Amino acid sequence: MNLNELIELCGQKSGFNDSAYRPRWVNFINEAVREFSRRQPWPGLEDLVTVRADGTRYLVLPHYVDTVVSILNLTDMNPVDRSGDWDRNATTVWAQGTAGRACQYDRVGDVPILRAPAGYVWFQSSHASDLQSINVTGLAANSGASGALEQTVRTLTVSAAGTSPVTLSVLFTKVFSISKATDSNGNFFFYDAGDSSKHLSYLGSTDSEAAFQRLALLYKPSAGTEFEVRFRYKIPKLTADSQAPHPSVKPDFIVAHALATHWGEQEQLQKQLIQEQKATKTLEADAHKDRNFNEPDNRMTPYIPADYDPAGDYFRNYYE
């Protein structure tokens, strides 16, 4: 089912089929698809990507990574396990940034750029018609000030010019966020003019903000160390009526979960619980069906009593 069919079905079941409520259904449906991928990842949702360390104790993952499943240190050939609290459990090693074989990692949030800019930042879109505003917030040098006011937080709003480059008028030393208010026709790419115009960030057409997962490593790996990351893809949002989720995503689950979110927002908690139970039963019924009818390992066989004697019954019935 495509997005339009899912919205119509949700509207019929809830009675909220007003066109003004349509954006809410789109949000609820996308939340349901995301939740299904978390509960029951389908084949192909997981993949491998090789990431190289840049000499710091942080590893920034590609923008399409949603969930990290496992990490393998390809250079030193050892697994990298999930851990954390190194500021308390490994204070000296963590505080000094001791270099060595990376054997543990921890997720430490998202960042809008791959690294701190060395100069002015410029950007452009992959589509000529993109003219909307881009918002950038970060730290900028405060000329003439000293001490606590050497740097201040600045927010800059600048209009895109399609595929033509646009340079930010503020020299940011650190970027906190890059965002836009509306979907665009193309993707935005950001570059660092102070570092040979290397790629700095990415803002997808349906993304509201730039975000890359950042991992902390213990110990700090040397530059060029390769890590093989097994991950699950970030699910693209459904925006057009003709778009459909992955075929593995059950429409019944999407509708039930979207209705549950809707009723929860309407503070009708009883209906919310019923729809959540229905969404869970959809997955359970499908799992039981696969298990019960998986030939030839599992078969439904008729019940035969222990004293059943077909030959004896035949002769008794014949001679009598």
C-alpha cells in the first residue's frame, strides 16, 4: 500500500479524514514504519561499511546509519565491544587520550558536521530550484573581546541559490546545527573552504537537520585505522502519495500503530491500548504462522489414540 492508501485507511477507521489532519497521518505512518524496522528488521536492512579513523578518539559514521549492530577493528583484527563510563572506569586512559588498539566504543550523540571547519563554510544544492533558507548555528569569534567573550553563539539564516555556491558570511569555529524548515527538491552539500573545499556536511531533501552518529573509542586509534561497521539503514521518510514502505513492512501494523499514536494524541488511552495490542498481535500471528507451517520441519498431524487397531476393527466389522 502506498502512502495515500494508508492515509485513507487511517482516516476511515478513525473518522479523522479532514485534509488539514493529513500531515499528522504522514508523521504517524512514518513513525510506524520506523518502529516496525526496530522490532522486526527485514533482510537487507543490515549492511556493512568501512570507516577510517582520523587520528582522534571519535569515529563519525555516514549519514545513512541508523543503528550500530557491531564493529570490527580490521587493522588490528579484534572486535570492538560496546561500553562506556570511561571517565570513571578508565579515568587516566580517557583523560590523556592514550593511543592504542581500539577495543571498546560508546555512542556519544549526533553531530551536524564531520569535523570542525578550518575556514569559511560554503554549500550548494544538487537541484537548481532549491531557494529556501538554511539555518546554521555555532560558535564564532567575537572580534576585540577576550576571556569568556572570545567566542559567542551565532545563528545565521541564508538563502540557497540552487546549484550555485553560497558562502556563509560568518566564520564559524564550531557548528552546532544545520537545518531547514521545508523539504527540498535536491540534497545540500557543505564544504570547508579552509581545507581544500573538503566535504563537511550533508542535508538530505527530506531531512530537517544534518546529523551524523558519533562514536567514542577506547583506546585512541591511529589515523587510517579501518573499522568494519555492521549497521541498519536509516529509513527514508514517506512524503509523496505514490511512495510505499518496504514490502516487508506489514500494512496492518502501520495502520494499527498509526491509530494508536493518533488516539494517544487525542488522549483516548483506552483505544490506544487496544490498537497497540492489535499491532503486536499482527507480528505474533505472522510469526506463529511461519513456525506452524514451515514444511517439512513442522507438520500438523492428526491425533491417533494409543489403542487404535485398524486391522482388528476391520475383521470385527466384516464378520459381524
